[in-house]
Amino acid sequence: MQLLKSLLLTGFMLVLSFNAFAQPASTTWMLSVEGNYYKSKSSESNPGFQFKTNEKEWHLSFNAERFVTDRFSVGLGLARYHEKAEENTTQLVVEATETTLYGTFVEAEGTHWQPRIFCKYYWPVIGQFYLVPRFSGSYGRAKANASVLSSSKVYLDPADGLSEIGPGTQTSWEGSVKGNLFSLELAPELAYFFGNRWGLSACLGGLRYDQFGGELDVSDWTFSFKRQYWKLGVNFRF
């Protein structure tokens, strides 16, 4: 009986020591890499009107955090963002004696670095699976380039069909906007630790505030869990 109690106690202590080692601890540092790639296309078509969009964006960040308690951590990170959007609009305007075809192509692209600070709380759910509320703030320089190409052609409406008048007109414009980008984000994160040092994480969106100031002043609140705002990451503890 005494032997059985000793074996049970030894097994219980081994389980506790494994779980303690597999979970975050106050002496733990952790490095992580997280990112996202998103691509979207949309279109709208009506008689005499057609609108198409094409969006691509990616995000990659490197983070270092330290657990100041068994559950609470603070950290620093550096993120790289790249966004590109295209819009193509075609419109046909029919009048009494002539028809005009308008076309506009807009392209915008932006890339920027954003240093950030953050804090997390690791709320145990089951085993080595955690719900992690994360609050972060970031600030950095941002730049966006844009170009616009517009064209139009006029056609007569004789009885036998359309006939083009002249070669048409075409105008173009290019420009850039620079400024400071300030962001705050409160988001839920899911984290799972396996083995001795490695883990995976997923941030599925949340509440975000962005403010762009400089040559153009814009601010925006976003609350969304769409695929566009997801981030997947790999963690390494040491």
C-alpha cells in the first residue's frame, strides 16, 4: 500500500512539473513571428456601368516579450506592412444624339514599418491552450503612392450604328502622401504550447483605431473578425 502511494505521488509530481514547464512562467522570455497575407477581388456590373477592385496586402512582425508574472507579459515588436489596391471603372452615358464611354483606373500602394509595444494576459482554457487578450500600441512613418488614369470617347448614334468621333481624350495623375501612423489595438489571441519551447498563436481580429497625420489627416475605428485582420504566428520560449 505504501509503495502504491509512493508511485501515485511520484506520478502526480511528474505531471505537475511537466505542466509547469510547458506553461509560460515569470522567468520566461519568448520570441515570436506572426504574419498575414490577404487577397480580395470584387466586381459590380449594371447596364452601362462596370466596377472592379483588386486588393492585396501582407503583414509580418517580429516580437520579443517577457513574462513578469506566470500569466502577464510585456513586449516590443517591429511590424512591416504592404498594401496595394486597384480600381477599374467603366461607364457608358447615352444621350439623345451621342454616346460617351468613360474609363478610370486607380492604383494605390503603401509600405511602412511600425514599432510597437504590447501587453498580454495568458488565460488558461484547457491544458496548454490559452485565450490571450492583447493590447498594443504602435507608431511609425507611412507613405502611400497613387496614380489615376482617365479616358473618354464619344460616339455618334446614326441609324446604322455607332461611329467614333476623334481619338478620344486621356489624362493621368500621380502623387504620394507621407505622414505619421498611430495605432491602438485590443484583440483576442489563441495560443497553444507544445513540447518544451515551441508554440503556435492565432489572432482573429478585434478592435482597432488608426490615425494618419501629416499631409492628410484621417482616423478610423475598425471592429472586425474578418479574414483580412487575422494573424498567425510561431512562438519560441527560452
